[in-house]
Amino acid sequence: MGEAADETFSPPPPVAAPRTAEPASPKSAARRRWTRVASQRTLSDAPAAAPQTGKRVTKVVYLARHGEGVHEIAAEVERDVAHAAALARDPAAEKPADLADPAGEEFFNAGLTDRGRAQSARAAEELDALLARPHYPRPEAFFASPLHRTLETATILADGRVEVPVVAVDALREQRGGLPCDERDRADVVAADFPTVDASTIAAADDASPDGYVLREALVEDEAALAARAGGAVAWLRSLPFESVCLVSHRRLLRAVVRHTGPWLQARDARGGELEEVFPASEVRVVRVTWGASGLLERVVARSLGDAMRDSDAETFAAFERARAALGAVRNDALAAEVDALKARALDALFAGGDAGDRAAADAFRRVKRLAGEESARLSALLGRVMDAYKLLGERYRFLDAVPAVEPNAPLQVLPAPGPGAQADAKGDARRVRLLLARAARLDGAFRAKMAFLVSTFNDAPSSAAIAERLGLDPAAWPLGLHDSRLGVNVIRLAFGPPKSLGRALEKKLGSLKDLNRCVVEAHCPYTAAFFLAGLRATFTVVAVKNKHKQVVIAQPPDLHCNVDLGGGFLGEVQIILAYCLEIKHTIHAYYQLLRADAVDLVLEPHRGTSGEAVFDEFARMRELARARGLSASSGLAESTRSVGTT
């Protein structure tokens, strides 16, 4: 196997997320397609099949070797014995790399060891981790050697998905060299041992001849015969009505397939080295095979699962960044300036007074509302495109998408002792509002301390596993990394909302005052947002969560809107929001305020997005000026402020 200098690997285009299926039926589309093909011919016919022609065909093939077999334990013991004998003769002797499998009848149709089953389970987890990414399709069918150890491995890899056929085929069996461990049972025994496996292909072969389960001398395969069978299997693979399949086989057969399809282009293992011909126990490799219009092999690109995941992640991040960059600017400074000018004009007109002033102010107000509506619509559409970009992160988005839309409905805020007319939907009860604000002030310190600790845990811990351990979560539930420079330096950012004013609180219903203690948590990716929610649950009693990412039409900035119990049923609010959504939220909020206003005198303050930025820009300018003069930033600011005040 060699690398081609002119070949550049890139993951295939993202595949659509698999649809949620009903409890799988044996009449699924994949099974129907396989039944139709099986009725036409069996895989044992493959070596004689001529290549189909007419169009270029590419398939994604997951090649897997079975886990450790019981016969391999005996072979390992024989190697140890041989090594010990060799050492007695020569202290520098090396352990034999390979010895023949044991010939004992007790190893007939050898199955997996306990370690082999554990190896296969780990391989299934790694395969699922790759398939959760957007670039690799799930196998539409599993084809396996009919030996016990390969069928065990295939059923573990298929993970009980009965809508995906697992088919026993003789052409994938191990080289028939006369060893009992490489011989199979009759098809009826296979079907009884593995009721979820389709044994119809080998059953048809057994009906025609006992050669599949009774070894004759003429059936013993040398390397040339094994190579011919491997070549036939590759040719048959092209004719299957599936774009992605998993083949589960053995060391020698898979080595013959590698040789037949080689050289594999840029064949990299999990460490970035070159893949070997021999598959270790339970290894799964991703192979994209392309046949030309002539029906002959044209291109084969192979990857270990780990390397395929890295490539997929790199392309996923690149696609996300391309989509984000294509969104364009969030802020429209020219429009913001126009809105602010209209508000200033309305203010001047109202100061001038009279009918003419009122008309001018009303006209400016209408134009402000129109511009606010247009800009809100633009920013809402932008939010939709931002979420489309986040969905390109594939597996990272899957964690956020798993959070239910509502879980459960939030209770009302706990209220002071009832009095005349004290109802949860009442407004304007100044006494009770002041009591709620006082309670919020007393709880605010502990709330901020807990939130700051939680955020520092995410930002400072070296890995997801370390975060999970510190918070008492299951590390296996949070397998992805957090600290990735492609997503930003800070994993989490935290901002606390200012105390709600008495006047604003009086405008709201008493029972809805659940945000008197509140904060916004900015997450750099969807996985981080979902993980932080799990951490929030471990730190507080979370009484309600709304996943606003599940809006059919994006009407407001998506977030995870959480209510937490701060003690005695008193509720606080935590909003977990993705970074680019927060950027839009900051801009769109000012326009929401304008749309909600029902009178011109409510919209006369300087428009957020113009003077606010100017203040911060001026502070930055003054800080640089202070540094240039050798002053502290605060003294520079004070000096400049004095000069501004006297201008």
C-alpha cells in the first residue's frame, strides 16, 4: 500500500441525518432491496460475475475484522511456548510473529472470547461516534462471514438495528486451509444460533451442495484461490443496491481484499502512520471505493476510524466557518444612525411643541417603527442562517438537539404572604414587588458565586472528562473535547443582568418575576451549551428548561432558557446561548424595544448600537492615549472626561 502524492483526501459531502424510524421492521427498505438481490444470485457466484459497466460508482465500505477468537488464545499460548524454547537456545531470540491456528476439533467454528466481545463493543462505540458525524453514511446492510466469531461481531456492530439486515455470506469467510476453526455449521444451525441474521444465502448454497459446511480436499484454498475469492467479493460489492455497507470478515480474507484493491491512497491509521495490510482484532476501517464506467476499480481511499473522525471534524469546522463568514455583518451601522437621527428629530419636535411639532414627532415615530420592523425581520432571518451554520457541526449539535423543547413548564415565582388582591397575575403591587426585589438582592451573592464557579470549571478543566468528574457527571455521556481553537478561546462566558428596577417590575405580573436574579451564559458551540446545562443541573435545582432552538420559525433568539430554584422556591433565570446568536440578540433587542413601544416618548433615548459603541470606542481611544502618556487608564479617562465636560 502506498500513498499517492497527487491525491488529496477530503471527507465526502455531509449526509442527511438518519430519520427517526419506527420500531424496525424486517420489511424495511434495506431488507426489501437485499431480499430482491438475494433472490437473483448468491455471493458465492461472485467470482464468476463480470463487472457491470455504464456508470461510475462510489461506495463507502466499513471493513471490520472480528474480535479475539478462542482459537487465537490457543495460538498465543503456542507462541509463548515456542518463544520460551527459543530463549533457552538463544537469549536474544524474538517471539514468533505468527503461528498457524490450532488444529484441534474443539476449536471448530471458533467464537469470540469475552475480551473479543468487549473489543467488538468498543469498535461499535467508535463506529457510532464516526456515524454521528455528518460526512459518513450509516451502513445500509452488514455482510459477514458465516463463522460464529464474525456473526457475533457483526451483530454487535449492528447494535440490534433490526431494520438493517445482517447477512451471512460464504465469500467473506476465512481462507479454507483445513483447520476446524475456519469451518462453519450448516445454515439451519447458523439461523438457530443467530435468529436476527439472514442466512438465506448460505441456506440456498447448502441446499445445492454440502461444500459450505463439509470440507473436501478440492476445496482447500491456496493464496491464489483466496485472492480470486477476494476479487470476486469486491466485484460483487459494486453490484449491490446500497451506497454504504459494512463487511465483517477475517485476517487473511481482509488482507487479500487489501492486496486486490491496493494500493490504498493515503491510508492512514489513528496515529497518522500508514495502515498495515493485516487488520488487528476488531479493527474497523472506512474505505471509499470507486469503480469507473468500465466496471474496473479506479480509486480506493482508506482511513482508520480515528483518522476519519479527525478529517470529518476538520471539514465540519471549515464548513461551519465558511457558513458563518457568508452571513455578513450583524450590525447595520447606517440604519442604526438613521434610526437615531429620527429619534433625535422626534425629540426636537416635541421640545418645540405645537401641532406641527406633534405631527413631525409622529412622522418620525412611524418611520422608526418601519425601520425597526425591517431590521428585526433581517436579523430574524440571519438567526435562522446562523442556526443552519451551527447544525453543520453535526455531532456537536446532536447534544443540543437532544434537549426537549419544554422540560417541564416553569412554575410561577414564589410570592410573599397573600393579602387583599394578591394574585400571581396581578400587576402594580408595589409592596410585594419591593419584597421580591429585597429577596433577590439577598440571594444574589450566592447565585453569582455558584455560577462563577461553574463557569470556571468549564474554562479551566483540561478535558470534558475532568469537568464531568468535578461535577459528578458520567464522563461517557460527554465524550467530545471542549478546548478547540477553531471554536474560540473561551469555552464559556458569563454576564449577570443588572438589577430590575421597581418601575419595570411593576409592569410585569407578580408570578412572572422569575428573572430578578438572572445571567446570560455564552457557549462557543452547541455541545458546550448542552454540557453546561448538565453542569447547571448538578449545581442547582433546575425546575424548567425551554429549548428555543426547536422553534419551527425563529421568532426570538434561540437559547436554553432555564429557571433554577435559589432556595425556598424562589426562582432565578439562566439563559444559555450560542456565541453568534448572542451577537445578534444584542443588536436585535434594541429593535424589539422600538416595536413594543406604543408612544413616541418611549423611544427618545439614544439608539443602542450608535452612542453606546461610541462611548466604548472613546474609552479605548483614551486608554491608548493614557498609555502613550505613561498614565494609568483610569487617570487618562478622568483627564479626558474633565476635558470633555468643559467643552
